[in-house]
Amino acid sequence: MYNHFIALLRYIKLCHRWLECNPEISYRKDLRAQLHLASLLSKELELAKLFQPKVLIKTTNTRSCECPTNKVNLSKCTQNIVNLESDRFKAKDSPPQFRQSPAFAEYLLDCLPYYLFVVERETQQISFCNQLMARGLGFDEPQQVQGKTIIECFLPENANKLFGDNLVVLELNQSLRQQKAISLADGHHYFDTEIIPLKKPDGEVHSLLYALSDVPDLVATKKALSKRTAQLEAANKELESFSYSVSHDLQTPLRVINGFSDVLWERHCDKFDHQEKHYLQRIKANTKRMSELIDTLLQLSQITRSQMQLTTVDLSAIATEIAAELQSTQPDRQVEFKITPGLIANGDRSLLRIVMNNLLDNAWKYTSKRMSALIEFDVITSSKQPPTYLIRDNGAGFDPTYADKLFIPFQRFHSEAEFPGTGIGLATVQRIIYRHGGCVWAEGNPEQGAVFYFSL
């Protein structure tokens, strides 16, 4: 529809340009003007077909007149093209041929939900406007606006803004799009504005087309967003305060408990029976685990708030480094790594390393009960979608029914004794991927391994 609209404007421009060159002629009264408009309309016949391809009847009487002396039956030539009496086109009352007329173009422009007007470069006068723009300026008909200057139709501050925009468009020789508040006779508006230079065949700009789209809810939306942003900033500050409390206020009693447990173990271990030693060992183990959980929660909150430094990242190289580190921790394990070389992504290197470390560490952990483990890092490419990276293993897998709970903090499908962990790793992965504008998901089956996919 937009392309058709631009074509219509070009047609109006042709008519307007011809009338500019012949100011003494009125197209509503002069026979030469009628013939010239008939000629122009015959050239725009394909445009009319775009709007009414089924009912349009191509007239054989319409032809181009190269000079006023041609012998043409004027009544037949203009009868089905130009309605000289009607200022507005009524679709239900007019014949199909009338859809080829200027009135039909005018009618279409009036139907569009845009405030449209054309300003002449030299005189700064409005040479055309549609019905919506005329009413916005406080006039009943567009003809009442034509010939008036910008300063006569707009408030001084708005007129000055329009003058400034005109200079920018003329200097750049290209369209300008922006959003601005403008007060009209019918009230205050917030417009999405596009100013389009209309040019002569030699490229010289002779007038400017304004296309204004009213977005009345945008101001309210911006205020709501500003309010929401302020609320989020306050929430982030509260989160930072909470993180500080967690790292200091909660860690302190844990250190005290763990310290006194060490003292009891060192000084009185020989006096404890087997059960008492077991209790003390459980106290020490659980304080250590609680401390680790607090540390991972702090890391999760810091990942959400840290500043991202986007760069080109070699994921294959990172995966190779992490694989070597994992193998050094348990050199006796038989684990084969298949890492596709040259997998490059754009993102924060430190954050993406955390992603790779968590996913590969998971694969290493859940293949620990396999005599011969396999861990793969690969990519799926598509011409229509961004690359999808994957890490596949032949480990313990999981029940696909609960796949949506994998990335929830502290959600674990295996016991601590079977596969140790905090339950934070995959939640961390998800937050990092979301910060990169991507998504992450998983597929798997019990004892058949798992595949974790992510895109950036």
C-alpha cells in the first residue's frame, strides 16, 4: 500500500508541476487542462489497475494529446476520467472508469490515516493537503488551506521547527524521519513525521511532502517506560544491597560455625565416638555447601548486572581449553572430546566462557558413570536463522517431561550423592544467553545422553 501511495503522490506532483508551468489555467475550467490531465491519466492506468484489477474498464477514448490542435472528441475523452463537478469521490455512486481520475486519487489520499501536505520550496506555501490535515488545521476543506504559508497555518514555534526541518532535508537532499510534538487547531499531537523531497526530472527539489502519523499513546507509553525504568533501577539497587548482605552477613556466621567445628575436631576428636564424629563431619560439610551456594548466588546476580564487552569470540578455542582442564582433573577417565574447529561468535568473552564452562562441566559430570564417554561441541547453520551451537554427551540424560525446569535455580534431577552440584549452573547459562539476545534449550532421555542448544 505504501508503494501505491508514493506512486499516487508522484501523479499528483505531475499534475501540480504542469499547473505551475501554466498558472493562468484552471484544470476545472480550461479545455487544455482537461486534455493534459487525460494524457497523464492514461499513463497512470497501471496504477489504477493495482487498486481495482477486476472492475476497471480501460477506455479506448483516452489518449495522449501532444498539441492542442489535435482533433479529439473532448466529451468522450474526459467523460469517464475527470469529474469536473465533484470535489470528493463516492465509490458507490461512481462508474469504474472514474477510478482513473484525479478525484479518485484525492479520495484515496483522504482515506489514508496520515496527515499529508506539500510545501513549496520557494514560497513556503502549502500547495496540497488531504482532508485529515485540513481538519487538523481547523479548515473544512483542503482547498481552504492551499496557497497559505506555514506561518499562517501553524503556531510560531511549530512553524519555526518546520522551517528548520525543511532546511535539513534540502541540505541533505534526502528524506528525514523523526518524532515530534505539534499543536494543531484540533489539539496537541505527537507525530511520527517523514519529510520527503519531491524532485523535478533534473533532480532539483521543488517541494516537500510531509507525511504525519499520529501516535497519541506514545507519550503515555514513554512515561510508563520511564516510570518502569526507575522502578527497575530501584530494584537493582535493592538487589545490590541484598547481595552485599548475603556476602557479609550470612557468610560471617557460617565461618564461625565452620571455625568452631574445626577447633572441636582438632582438640577433641579422640574423645568422640563414631556417631559424634559423623555429626561433626556433617556440620562441616553442610556449612561448606551453604557457603558455596551463597557464592554461586552472588555470581548469578553479578552476571545479570555486569557490563558486557562485545567482541569476536572463538568458542572452539574456549571449548578446547576447558576440555584440557577437565581431563587434567581426572586423567584416568576415558573421555573423547569432538570439538568442531573455527566456531566464532560475537559476545562477551568472559560471559561466554562461563557458558561453555558450565555446559561442558555438566557433560563431564553426567558422563562420569560411562566407561567410554563422548562429549561433542558442534554447530547447526541455516541461511534463515543465526547459528545454533550444541553440546552433546552420552551421559545420564534426563526426563524430557521436566526439560522446562532445567534452567530454574536449585532444580536438580539427581541426588547430591549421585552427581554433586549446586543447581545454579544452568540458570547462569540461561541468563547469560538471554543477555546476548539468544535462547537456550535442551533435549534428552534417561540414560541416553543430553543435548544443550544455544544461539546468540
